[in-house]
Amino acid sequence: QVRLAESGGGSVHTGESLRLACRASGIRWDSIYFMGWYRLYPDNQRDLVATISSGGNQNYEDAVKGRFTLASDDDRNIFYLQMNSLKPEDTAVYYCFVRSQENGEVWGQGTQVTVSS
């Protein structure tokens, strides 16, 4: 069974950092061609925050450029979203996802990030 498990969310203050992790199980890591993070705001608006392709190309939403960074640990089937200089407008539920040849698009269960001023 394919499963993505997020961790690392929490409540912080403006300017602080968090690192989200997404552990993939039941999926061949080398079959993934695209992975990243969405966030869902309290008003149900959804943004694509950051993505990384199997070739290593990374893309970031303008609002997070220079503050958020993707990284992956291929040996452990985990990828991360390092979030620095957090702002209240970053408050959202963050979902990791992967797209693979074998499983299509799979999402995690989401992790809450709350940033207070």
C-alpha cells in the first residue's frame, strides 16, 4: 500500500523555522518523477508551494522563494521542506504529494503549520 506520512508541523512565531518531512512507503522511489508540497489555507484556497522533479529541477511559489527549500534523502525515501523566516500568512495545512509512473498522484494526510505574530 502506497502511503505518505508527513511530520514536522507545529506552532511557531514570525521569523522562526520548521522542517516538514514526508516519508514514502510502498512506492518505488526511482519510479517517482515529481514530488512536492501543497498548502491549504483556512479559507480552502490551495497553493502549490514547491516541487522537485526526478531530474532535480525545483520550483517554488513566489511567496516562499528565498525562504523555503526542498531536499530529499533518496536512501530513506524521505523528502523535506525547510521553511525559514516564517510569516503568519504561511499558516496552512501542508500536504506532500508524489507522482509516479506506477501509482499516479498520491497525497499525505496533511500537517498543520501555524505562525503567530
